[in-house]
Amino acid sequence: MNRIFLCVASEIPAGRSREFLLPDGACVAVFHSGSGFYAVENRCPHAGGTLSGGFLDQDVLMCIWHGWRFDLRTGECLTRPNARLRAYSLVIEEENLFLKLSQPQT
Ligand code: FES
């Protein structure tokens, strides 16, 4: 499996997020929603704002810039159905959080 180590999972407490720069230059925001960890591209499709500082409501992320909402589980935009985020798969092994590089979900 092609994957990259991000951090120890406990370094992202519930309700918080953290940014990671991938080897290909992409910036990913990882959220701990309380029900799980989710990774999406850290660029809002509306106007390019960073998403890592957004507000969480369960598994829904609200962009701090203009309020667009996204389902973190899928990357689906709940505000504009024709927009979406690239979502990445994560794996936790022995408390370590990894991002799968080969299988983005969009
Ligand atoms: S930049 Fe995210 S809603 Fe406008």
C-alpha cells in the first residue's frame, strides 16, 4: 500500500484539524470530527480559502470564509451540489495516522 505517515492520531484532538503538505505539493487538511478522522484537500472550491480552520458540526465542515458546507466523509459540497472536495483515505495503525496516496475518493 502506498501511504505516508502523518502524525500520531492523538496529536489531533476531537474537534480540531491539522494541515499536511504531501510530497506532490498538495496541502491536505485532516479533521478529527469525533466520529473519526477525515482528510480533504485544504482548498475550498468556492474561492480558494483554506479549510483547515473551518467549523465542524459532526461530520460536516463549514468553510470560515463564506460558509459553504462539506460532508467530510465524501467531500460532497452541501451548499453547491456541483462542487466537491477531493477526499483521501486514512488508516490508523498502532495510534499512527497514515494517508493513502494511491486511492483518492474523488
Ligand atoms: S472560500 Fe470557502 S466558502 Fe468561500
